[in-house]
Amino acid sequence: MQREEKQLEAALDAILVRVNDLKTSILSMICKLEQESETLNWPTLLDNFAILSGQLVSLSKMLAHDKCPALKNLTVLPLHLSPERDEQLLRLTENRVPMFSHDLVPSYLRTKPDPEVEQKMTQLDHKATSLQYETIQKQMSAYSKVVSHVWELVSKAREEWETEGNTRSGAAMTSSITDTHTLVAAVAMGKGLKGMGQGPVPPTMIGPPGRPVGSTPIQPNQMQQQMGPMGKVPSGIKTNIKAATQMHPYAR
């Protein structure tokens, strides 16, 4: 009798460890779904499902092992019922069960589902067994067509996205980085600019538009004298219009 009790205690400890690992994985997945829903991708979700599936398979193998006692043959009976708060029970259940009262015992020690759930499951089982083979085949064919249609739509959309991405990545450049840097340097520092046959304009001589830095502001009367009559700037280039007219081949 003591040997069976020790074997049962060891099996329960091992099962408890596996159940805690499964619970931790479920909590981690729930946290990711709630906090990382915007950045969570499909491969990560599949990895989490694979971890849960592996832990469930491991727990099932442990329960079906020969050394594990048949837990379904054991009966759990409450030894002490109390309507008062039990701190030890609260600590063991991670603050889920504050007391083991007469109202909670039927719910926690139930070995069968609720009557409503059991009735619903019975109806579904009866409906599944009463279907004819031809009806099942038709429903499976219709379901396969829907799945194939959705798969085609997803595949087509994926191909369009990939083609659009390749087109964007391979598009020809409409600007030159070198020319942009040259233009910025010319505007900001006057690099490469030449004025009236002189050398490059020093950066310190670049001032507000129309006036170099350090120059004397032009008065209105001076500007009028420079502009000349009718507000035109006298040109330093002389042209001989008469000579050009006489040499024109179509002149009469």
C-alpha cells in the first residue's frame, strides 16, 4: 500500500510539472496576442502552437505510461469544507480559489460536463451519425471548393504583392545623389560659383539676395542713375545693328 502511494505521489508530481509548463506556455501565448498583436507574425504563432502541441503530447504519453497509475480509477473526496477564507488554498491555487465551501465543491469535483453541455454534445453526435454517406461527400466537396477558391485568391494576391515589390525595388533612379550634393554645396557655401570672370566666390561673401555681405546699401537715387533712362540698365555690349542688317542675305 505504501509503495502504491509513493508511486502515485511521484506520478502526480511529474504530472504537475508538465501541467505547469503547459500553463506557462499558454500564458505566454495569450500575452503575445494581447500585447504584440500588431507585430506578431504567422511563423511565431505557429511556433507557439507547436510548443503547446508538443507539451500536450508529452503529457498524454505520461498519463498513458505503464508506471503511471490509472487516475480515472481514483476518487477525490473533500476532507474539510469551510466557508471561511483559506490562505493556504489561495496560495496553492494562485489566488483563484479563496475557500473550499459547499457551493464550490460540486463545480470543482464534477466528473461530467454541465447538463446543458452534455445535451448539446449528444445532439451533435446524433446528428453526425445520422448523416448519409452521399450527403457527407457533397459537404466535403463543397468545403474543398471553398478552400481551393480562397487559396487561389490568397496566392494571386501574394504574387501581385511580390511583383509590385520587385517593380518598386528595380525602378530607375530619377535623381542623382552627386548632383544633389553639388547643388546643396553651391547654395549653402557658394562652392563652384564664378562671378564676372573672377574665381570662386568665397563663402563669406555670400549674403542676402542682391547684396554681398559687408557692402553698402544702394540708395534709390544711385539705383536710378545706374538704371539710366526708362529704368533700363545700360549694357556694356555694343552691337552694330546697321551692319548686321546690310549683311543679312534676305535684306532688300
